[in-house]
Amino acid sequence: VTRRPKILNINLFGPFGAGKGTQAELLAKKFKLAHFVAGDLLKDEMRRRTAFGREVDAIVRKGKLVPDRYIRELLVRFLDSLPKTKGMVIDGSPRNLPQKKLMDALLATYERTPIPILIDISEKESFRRLGLRRICVACAHKPIGKDLNKKDCQRCGGRLVIRFDDRPDIIKKRMSVYKKEVLPVIRSYKRSGRMYTVNGEQERADVHKDILKLLSRLGYKP
Ligand SMILES: [Zn+2]
């Protein structure tokens, strides 16, 4: 009999457009998990002008990538602020093998080794979905689902345009970074036999259901 950790910790992986963020939010709600998104937390630190945020800001302003040790520091702060009984869902990290090594070690010391789940979609589908994404010029609302086909924002009536970082040339560049850096992380989890995969090429609600089924098999129920 294996002893299961009582606290649910999940790490979601998937190509752009796989819907990691949406699934993370659904899971966070269902299981009352804290949501770790490195990018959002970094932005928050910068916005609040904390000492840490100002350091990161200086790096970003120089057009440099935020070094891995800052991601580690961010995770430490997050973990320290988390009640011991609260689970977490990680969304979008680690982004490369050195980050994985660093995060695996750190999460283990907090006894929070996460269940890695890959929301799998093909490269073709990833391109297609990124090409569909829009943002409202007036209120920055990002429509999802059926609202993607509308011309105007459902919230304020503003015009919907392609997001700047969804231009084909930028998508291609991000995709090649994904292949070069994130795929090795996924392969590494697969090699150790720990990666769970769900089919991401179905309705959001069905992806969510599949993840719930998987977690239930592993002994986690909301
Ligand atoms: Zn709007």
C-alpha cells in the first residue's frame, strides 16, 4: 500500500493554446488550490514595487530573461505563504531543464511533489488556436469559446483584434522555444514514468472531466 500525500499538488503542462490556464482555474476552484503562475506573480511583484519586484523590473527593462534563481525565489515566497493544508496547481513552470531540477528539489523539501499532467494537443492545433485568439482594444478582455467568433467585445462592445504576441512570426518563435526548452522537461517526466496525459483536443468541460477522473483514480476527490 502506497501512502498518498494528503495535499493535492498538480503541475499542468501543454503547448500554447492547450488551455492550461483555464484548466488550472477550474481545478483551483474545485479543490480550493492556490494557483502558481510565475509570470503573473512576477508582474505582481513589479507592480507593487517590492524590492524583489524592482530587481526583476531592472532585468526585464534591459530586455533580458528573468534568471532561474528568481523563479526559485518566487516559488519559495509562494510556498512560505501557503498554509500547510492547502494544495496548489502550478501552471507554466518549469520552462526548462535547469528550472525543473531546481523546482523538483525545492518542492520536495516542502513535501509538495506535484502530479505532472500534460494537456496534449498537436502542433497543428496549437497554431490554429493561437491564430484564433483575440483581445479587446478597449478593455483588454480576452474572449474564449464561442465569443472568439464575434467581431466585438461581449463586455464593452470594443473591437477585438489579434493579440500582439499572437502574430504568426512571434507564434513561430515561441513555438521553437517551447520545443527546445519545454519539451525536454515533458520528456524527462515521461521517462521517469510520472507524466499523466489527457486529450486536450476536446471541449474544455471534457478536458476538465478527464482530469477529475484521473485525480479520482489517484485517490483525490474534491
Ligand atoms: Zn471590451
